[in-house]
Amino acid sequence: MEIEASPYRGKKGIAIVLAIFLLLAFAGSVINPLYEATDELRHYRYVQHIVQLKRLPVQGEMACQAQGHHPPLFYLLGAAATFWIDTGQEICSQPQTNPFWQYRYWEVGTDNKNQYLHGPEEAFPWYGEALAAHIVRGINILLGAGVVVLTWIIGRAIWPKRPSIALGGAAFVAFNPMFVYMSGAIHNDVLAALSGTAVTLACVLLVKDEEGLSRRWGVAFGLLFSLALMSKFNLAAVAALVAVAVTWVAWRKKQWRLWLEVVLIIGGITLLLTGWWFARNQILYGEPTGFQRLTEIWGKRDPRDSFGTAVFELPYTWTSLWGRFGYGQIPLPEGIYLGLRWLVGLGLLGLLVPLLRRDWGEVKAVGAPVAILILDVLLFFAVLFNYLLVSPAGAMGRFFFPALAALALLTFYGWSQWLNWLVQAIRHHPATNRQIGWLAAVINAGLIGLVLVALLGYLRPVYAQPPSFAPDTAVPNEINAQFDSFVKLRGYELSTDTLRPGEYVAAKLYWEVTGQPPGDYLLFLHLIDSTDTMVAQRDTYPGLGNFPSSQWRPGDRFVETIRLHTPETMYTPETAVLSVGFYAAGPDGYRLGVTAADGSGLGDALPLAEMRLESANNLRGDVPNPLNQTYENQMRLVGYEYSSRLLRPGDDLTVTLYWEALADITEEYEVEVGLCDDPCPDWLPPRQTAVTPIPPLTAGEVISTAVTIPLDPTISPGSYLIHVSLIDPVGNKYQNIIGEDGHYIDDRLLLARVRVQP
């Protein structure tokens, strides 16, 4: 095929792609506060262990968690670049944790997505710890750029006359939002991607080498495989890729003697360069990988029982390959993941086009190297899936990074084949390199836009301080309530005055700082009903975790918008009061007093408004407090009610549950109802329980079961939650509640609180 001028080709093109990648990765590194990326703090501690103690860490011997099981190459690079910096911190120094950082972690948004509280010590110009961390991040950015370049070189090696395919595939890597994000973090997965891509490149070059095997290939593979093993142990899998490439060439060229020499050279160099690491693991942990010790510290799964769990986690793993930041609590909208699924899926289907068109010339020209890329993708999918089977931390798309270059090139090559088919159908000649170049430009311009949206539209707002307002702003519902001498609530606005189960009210609060707080206070919203029982509550550091009160300065004014979600089991109909306040956490905690604008005392919580609590849309129309809780696709809890919500010690509490059979029930189920201390942690059994049988039912039948719990006469006054579980009569097992997407939620349900009075 002729080479034509293209807007997206050659060294100029890869230079442009690299420049944009470096800019985006650096921007992501600056936007992302220190240690918010997955395990970044633990990787940084590994570097500091080498810097401060001049030796590698030993798993389980440190006073804090670090990634001591990983091979040392990345951390040695980081230590060599930062050994001269006095960070002023111990290895195990711990940033102040935000205890609310997992609040509704599955949602797209900005509410408490930060794991740590961040202060001005992280601001530019960097010094000390911040400088050391950003230098190591910078090294990772350069490693990411190396992956992009190697991807381009692989593409040029396979399609020398179609440079736009190489550039399109390289840009597919460069503009993957998650790859950009991880390149700007402290992590060894980008080095693993570089090492894996280098081995893939060598395999591609070997199968295209007309001379076949030689001893130099043994040296090259020995060095590259050693590099891979010292990057991350899961790259041991590339041995299979190397074995296939070497054996296939030996078979094709009838070079079996050279095959043996190459294998021995690879093994000898690998043993020489990496054998010390595996010997060290054997001495320290009793086996050469250190993986057994890792599972003792971090936990493990039994692969005989976890296949279904691993399959269920694959969609999450896919989303985290493209953009699920932090520890996964910063997702992108589902539509983005769906669009990428179609983009990659159709691209991979395009690999079949030459076969369907019987273009045997194309198949012969690129069949062997493309097969190497396909094998690479399948190999690391197998590695990732195996990790899902044995580790609860396996659902991370970054574990696929060593094969990301292969996936990118295959995807774009597949799209070029669709374009080729379309052009031939219309103009009766193959697509030109210019046309393929424009296809690359369009797809990757879209991916650049996606990276910008991900970084600026979803990542940056997560860590932004709340917006400020001018002193003369006309605030809604002006109130001017003073909380101690530190902060004044100028006004507020509520999104609704009526709530149904599972809904939320958004409270927009206008704060003005009037004095310097002595430390960090927590902000709360409480929704308390007419029985003086808590319906729902929110606790957070101000600024949704991004503007703690220790950082306030007199004169600061900011707008805080907090959502208070009601539980799906909320008791209705009712009225409740929404109130706001501050408190100091800890064993000696206390609330800040509130005074009105006229100086009168208002207690330690400021009432904002009365809310109406109404029933959910009744699925059946004939049960109180309607619910939709499905147990193992056999039974559904459709409603409930209490005999009373205000009780005294020694009273009887009767809980009536309304059940619908989803299938014919031939055995007697049992329902367990318990009274448990608020907040009823799942590791603590209910303090009092009662069990009642449910008779056999036919599909669609609805019955009610009344379960009575006699309260202990010595029970302490306070609020208590009601625990409900369904027990299988055959296996005597608690049944799981199933979500709409089929995943397990829990094997118990917590109903609304009741209050025991003195």
C-alpha cells in the first residue's frame, strides 16, 4: 500500500502524542493530591524505606503497611532520584485520614471522595515530602511515555507501510484516562506496562526476523525477562509469550539447536540477574515468590469457591481499566464505560474482517505478529482473572497494563479494517494511509477529550474546596445563627420539604468564619422524627472533606451543599425535623453551642425545617411501609409495621412482615427478627431475637408474619434497630438479599429504629 501524507503519522505525529500525554499526565499528577491513588502511600513508603534504612523492606516487619512484596526496580529508581531530600517524616508517617471517604463510593460525584485531609504543605512550590513524592511521580510519567513510544514502535514493526495504525494504537494507550492517571502516581504498574510492552516488542521483532533465531535473541530476551521480573512478579507470565515466539520461529526455520541455546541463555541471564531476589524470598518466607506471605497479611480467596465472584467483578475491572480513580470511589458515568466497551469490542471484531473477506495476503503479511498481540491480551486476561480468583484486591484493571499496548494496537487495527472494508465497498480500492490517519485523529481526539473531561470534570472537583460567596450576597432564608465564636450560618436553602424512603434532601448552607477554630470540628445533619428517634444522619468534615475547620481563617465565606439520604426502610408517614450542628470528635467530644442573632441560646443543634416523611410508591397498594427486598429470588419482603415505636423495658414489640413468594415454596422458611444496638454492626449479633416459621406458599401469594420480641426489663433507654433475616429450612443458611443487577447485598435487613424510654 502506498504511503501518503497524513495528518497523523511519523515521528512528528508521535512527538505530538507524547507531548500531549506528558502534559495530561503532569496535570493529573498536580490535580491528584498525594497518596489518593490506589496504594500510593504504601509504594512511597517502600521508596522511603530504601532511602532511610538503606535496605529493602521485609513483609510483615514494618510497623505500617507497605508494598514490600514487590520486586525492587521501581523503588530503587525512586530512591536514587530522591535520596538527597530530607522529608522530615518517618517511614510510617500517616496523613490524617478522612473517616467518611467511602460515603456512597459507587456514585459519581464529589462527596467525601478523598481518603486523606490535605493541607497547604502539599501546595507548589513543593518541598520535603511533597517534593520527593512528586519527583517519583515524575519518574512514573516518563515510564508511561516509554510505554507509548514502545507501542508505536511495535505498530511500525508490524505495519511499516501504514504508520497511521502505529500512531493510532500508541495514542490509544496515551489517552486512556486510567493510564494517564496512574502514570502521574507512585506505582509500579506503569513500569510493569513498560517491561511487558518491551517483551512484546521483542517477540514481534523475532517472528518478523527473516534470519530466525540467534544467540543475540537469547541475550535480548534474558535481559528483558529479567527487567520484567524485577518490575512486578505477575510479569512472569510473559515467559509463555517468549516461549511461543521462540518455539514458533525454531519450528518454522528448523533451528532446534539454536532454540536450545537461546533457552539456556535466557535462563542463565535471568538466573544471574534475578536469582538473588527469589533466593531472598526463599530465605525470608520459605518460598521463592513471597506470595504466600502476602496472602497471610492481605487475605486471600479459595479459587474453588470464588469463580462466580470473579466473573461478577469483571465489569468493575473493565471500568477500572479505563477510569475509576482513587481506590475506585471516583467513577465516571456509566455511559462512558459503555461507549468504550463498544469502541474496543467493535475494534476487536474488526480483526475478523480480513478472514471474512478472504484477504489471505493481509493475513499472511501480519498474521504472526498479530497472533503475538492476541496471545499477549489473552495471557494477561488469564493472569488478571487468576488474581481475581485468589485475591479480594484483584478487581483492578491496572493489572492488565502489561498488555495494554497489544489491546490498543489490535483495537485500532480492527477499526482500520472496518474502514478498509467500507472504502472498498464504496470506491473499490483499499483505504489509504491518509484515510486511516483521519480515523486515528477522530478516535483519539475523542479520547483526548475524554481524558480532559475525566481530569477536569470529575477528578479535580473531587478535591476542590467549596465555593465562596461575597459579603453582600443576598442569602436565602437568612438566619445568622452563631456556632460558638468560630462560624456563623448566614442562611440556608433546602431542595425539598418532603421525603420518601431512599430519597435525599440537599441542604445548601452559607457559612462565614468569625474566629479561628482551635482544631477540626465535624459537621452534622440530623433528621429526627416525632418519637425523638433518628431517621437519618450525615457527618462530614466541612467542604465534604476538603475544607476542615483547622484550615479556616476569619473572614472565610463558603457554601456547603450536603445531601442527607433517607434509608429505604424509613418508617412512614411521619414528620421530622432537620437540624445542623458541629461537634468535636473523640472520647471527650462535645457539640458547639448555637446562639440566635439576638443572642438567645438555641442549644447545640440548629433546627432548619420540618420535613414530611411519606410512603414510597406502594408496589402492592395494600401493605404499610412498602419495600422491595428480594431474598435469593425466592421470597420478597414487600412491607412491614411495628406494634409501637415507643416502648418501655419489659414491653412486647411485635413486628409484622409482609412476604410475597416469587416461586412455589414447598418448605417452611424461618424469619429471624432481632433487636440490636444502634448502629448494629454486622459482627455483633442482635441482643434479643425471635424466630417464626413461614408456611409453604405458591408463587405470587402474599402473607404476613407477626414476630414478637419481649424486651428485657433491664434494657437501657435509647434507640435500637430491628434486624430481619430469612433462613433457608434445608441448609439452615441465612438468605442473601439480591440487588437488581444480581449481586449479593447482605444476608440481613435493618428496619427503622424504635425507641426505648425510661
